[in-house]
Amino acid sequence: SQQGEEDPQALSIQEGENATMNCSYKTSINNLQWYRQNSGRGLVHLILIRSNEREKHSGRLRVTLDTSKKSSSLLITASRAADTASYFCATDANAGGTSYGKLTFGQGTILTVHP
Amino acid sequence: EPEVTQTPSHQVTQMGQEVILRCVPISNHLYFYWYRQILGQKVEFLVSFYNNEISEKSEIFDDQFSVERPDGSNFTLKIRSTKLEDSAMYFCASSRRGRSNQPQHFGDGTRLSIL
């Protein structure tokens, strides 16, 4: 498999429920980011977690990072219909500290929140 | 909030023709990127650009592709002789700095259809 694989591929929940999406990656990283993409739109940055951080919060979002397992999770609490979108993790390449910002994206999780 | 804008939103071109996709990055950003997303597939990095030169490019970014910042505000991607497999959404992104700990701001993309 490739850098940045999310699961599940699709997730369908009711409004008010929590949604958890997972991401696994292969190589060592400096940072991991999560992006959201609404249908027909560009990607919107949600949150960035550094390789020396284990958990980060932003509003209803909680991201965890386990570098030993090369995995991350994104939790959206109290989901809303407006959270319906595709969610992608993106990793950089820790190439000896040199990084020009190239991001490697996963396949994404399609989240549907039913009102 | 400042946005990355891309034009056109949809471009239809005959195979073998040249196409130029245009982007206006956020004004105080210094690093610029092109990504593409073939329907149903991952977002893939093409190229990063800083200080009027390419910082990094992927294997996809072959001699048919070129980028330019012609006038200090626009950032263009040119495909010299388009192929059917170039059909995809092309996203421009920019960031204030080129380090991987910077969020990238994406435009809404140009849908390129090669006939």
C-alpha cells in the first residue's frame, strides 16, 4: 500500500454521532495534516500535528498520532450534516529534514452525515 | 479571508493541444504548488515552486509540463501536448513558507477534459 491510506473508505452516520477516520503511512514524517474536500471544491486544511505530538484538538476535531505504528486518527465529535465531505490525511517526506512542502495524500474517507 | 483562485473552472481540449491552467495564489504567500486528482484516485503532487524556480517535482511532471510565474501574481501550469490520461482535476495551492509545517491553501481546481 502507499503512503497515507485512510480507512474506512466510506462512513455513514447520523447527526450528533462521532466520526472516526484512520490514516496509516509508510515512511517517517515531520508532520501529518488532515484536509477536507467538499464535493466539487478544493481541499481545506483542518489541522496539523507534528511528529513529536501525540494529540491535538481544534474545536470539534481531535487528531492523534502514533509514530510507532505510523498511524493517525481524526475524530469529529457531535457531527453535523455540514460535515459531509471527503477527508484526507497528508504527509510530508522526512528526507533528512529537507522538505519543500510536498504533500502525499491518502485515498480519503467519504463521510456522510444524515440529518 | 484570502483565497487561491483558479481559472478556468472547466477546460475541454482536444488531445495533442496545449493547455494553460491559471492560478492566483494568496498575495503574501511565497511557495506555490500544483496537484492533480484523477477521478476516483488520490490527490497527487506535481510540482512545487519558489523564487521563480522549481523546488521539487514528481515523476508525473515530465517534459510535457511546465510552470511559470509570469507577472508576480499569476502562477500557471502548461501542458504542451495533452494526452487522454491528463484528464483530471488540477489544484493549485500556496503557502506562506515552504516548510512542511505550513498549511497549504488550495483553489477549487480546474477540471481538465481531454477529448
